[in-house]
Amino acid sequence: MVAVSSNSPNDTKFIASPGQFTGVVQFENTNTGDTCTGVLLSGDGLHILTAAHCFNNQNDSANLNPNANDYVVFFELADGTRQERNVEKIFVHPEWTSDEGSNNDIAIIKLSNEAPDVESYEIYRDTDEVNQTFTRVGYGVPGTGITGEIDDSEEDPSVKRFGKNIYDALGDIFRDPPEDRLTILEGTQLAFDFDNGESERDAFGVQYELEQLGVDLEVNSTAGDSGGPAFIDGKIAGIASYGFSPIEDGIDIDNKNGNASFGEYSVDIRVSAYASWIDETINSSLPPGKKLKGDRRNDTLVGADGNDTINGARGNDKLLGKSGDDLLIGRLGNDILLGGAGDDTLEGGIGRDRLNGGAGNDTLTGGASRDRFIFNSNKEFDSNDFGIDTINNFQPDLRPDEDGNQGDLILLDKSSFTELESAAGIGFSVDNDFEIVKTDDDVDNSNAFIVYSESSGGLFYSLDGEFTQFAILDGAPTITEDNFQIRN
């Protein structure tokens, strides 16, 4: 890990103390001695999220079936001791090819035995990562912004360092000039640069007019940080993948390509874009129809491929249905319910719940508080990714909460509803985005992109001039634009 505000790579303010980030691990290929970083996922204590390129063959070609016996994982405990775990299986993303764009650079390690008593982390599922400050943690080789990476065999390779940076843009931006990296898959990478407070070292500012000169404790990723997490609000938003120098001369402080010095770019794999693959991979061994039930803590419960019944309990639970026609019941607490594929039934219960039915014709019931009904597939709208969801007991006129929000909200993500021009926030800032009409027959005559039929309760979206229904509010309650939230 490279620190900005110090001439020493071992400045203590960048070194994690015992008890910090205990779920961030180092793992080693015992044949080659190569190391990478990973992070323990919440759930069963068995799964480590990391980068696919950590398992490449010696010629750097993709290895989709690495030998689990070649790897060992090390945990640093809060008391300063280290424990190791053997590996049972390694899941490399099936579309990882070690291509020029480093696309699909993500993998999961399954441990042979449960991790020791350390932290575990949920993944970041929202799509608002750009312009957010994150915390990078990893076991990368030491260095500074002036020197770049310091390849010194006398340095301790097991030092866990951390610091901060800001996601400047999606990796998509590099598809445009001057970089012209056309092979990058859209929406799957998060990019940032290594700033020192000087505009001439601001790579995104110079090349893409995205000016941002750095944050306190700014760091960059180095060799060995690969697979390490970037946390937003304590959740895993990015996985360290690769870095490079800008194509324009004079920005990189030492003109050495990809050595993590000031003025260089780094790119993370965007975890939210791979949430479904992560969920499916972790739960591939669960038997069909397995019933999962939480306790009084904040649980993450995930179904298998069959028709599951998943119950939360007290606490703020996350329930994931996966495939099949699932029943998810949040009960008490502020729960997150994600139906996945199939015709699911989601019941939030008591608390401020967030419900996303996913694909299929789902039935969503929030419960007795202010709830959010989320429509987002992390890609451009396709009716096959949404179906037509029935929202029961939609309450548009509860008393405003402390933020002034009134009643239940229907959340529309602009990554899916790409025609919307309104800014992120409550309501529609552009009048042409939303209209209420009398009947379904009036929908096709509307010039809006989101149309609500007050007779049927149907919600419709216009894409390329054709309307598609994606939801129906049971009982056709009277709503206004203030019952919608737009999210970037």
C-alpha cells in the first residue's frame, strides 16, 4: 500500500493495528511464494472474495481451475497472532480470460474450515460508488507516492496497510480518448487516481477534466494488494485489480508505468456488478428447498436453487432468494429483501424495509413503516429482468420522517431506467419524466417516461417509445411524484 502524506512507507498511521480489519486476509501460493489479499464475506465464515488474476498460470494466462491444495490463507487476530486455513475450493469467474481489459477479475476462495473469530463483511449492492470516499486495505508491497513500489526483500511482506481515496469514475471512462481502452466491459470497474494535491499530478483532472486533488490519508494499490477490499460504509465496494500510467506524458511523477507512484490510475472490480454471481457461487452447495432462519442478530440468509422459505427475526437482516419461487419474510428490523429469479413473495414486516423482487412477477409487501420498493437490475431496462411486480399495502401518506420523506417510496435506479433525466433525489426534477393518467388506455398517449394509471395502479416505463408495465400498486392508491426516489 502506498501512502501519500509521508516519506516513509512504514508510517504508522497507514499500518493497521491488531484488531483492525481482521477479516482482511493474506493468502499464498505455497509453490511460488506469490501472495495476494482477500476479504472474508459475511455468512458462513468460509468464503473469501478476491481477484481472479491471483490464480493465473505462470505465463499470466487465465486459470479457471486452480488447485486448492496450492494455497493457504492467513488471518491476523485481534491479539496480534496469526492463524492459517487450508483451502477447499477456488471459484474463478467463468468469464475471466486475463484479457487486456482485466474483465471479470473476481474469484472466491472456500476455506476447508470456518474462519477464526474475525470480522466479516457484506458486499456493497448500491450503484452510487462514484465520487464516494473508500478505505483501501491490503498486504501490498510498501512504497510512497514519490518512489512508487519499493521492492525490498528486507521489508516485512505481512504488513497490513490501509488508507483512503475517491472513486473518480467508472472504468468505462477509459474507453474514451485519450486512453481508448475499448475492451473494458461497461459498468464493471471503478477507477481512481493517486493524487498529491498538485493539479499536474491529477490524472483524471488532466485527461478527463474530473478535477479532484486528493483526500487525507490518500493511498494507492500496489502489487500484493490484488484482491484486497475497498470499503464504503463498511461494505465491500471494490476489489483491487490493476493499475497503469496515463498515456499523456508528465502526469506520472516518475514516468515508470504501473509502479503505483503519484499521477497513476488504479482500477477495482465493481462488486455491485457481480453481486448475483457472488450470491450464487456461495450458495451453490445448499440443497434445494433449504429453509434458512435468522436469530436476533443482523443476519444474511441466502436461498438455493429451489423454492425456499427464508425468515429473518429481530435485527436488520438481509434475505436473498436466488432462483426459484421464494418466500422471504423480514419480520422485525430494517430488512433488505432481494428476491432474485422466479415469482417471489417478499414480506418486509415491522421496520423500514427495502424490497427488490428481481426478475419474475413478484409480490411485495412492505409492512407497517416507511418502506422502499426498489427497481434496479444493474443494467439497462429489460422487461425480462423485472417482470410485473405487485406492491401491496403501499402507503403514500405516512407522516414525514426526520428527512422529510413522506410515506413509502418507489426507487428507480437510473442505471436501469436510462431514459430518465431527473437528478437523484425525491421526486422528478424534470417534468417530462413522470405523468399520472386516468386509465391504462391513456398510457400510450403520454410523452412521459414513467406513467401511473390511477384507475388500475399500473406503473409503466417508456423505452424507445414503447411502454412496458413493470409494477402494479394494489388498490390503485393516490400517489404523487414525491412517492418516487431517483437514484444514480
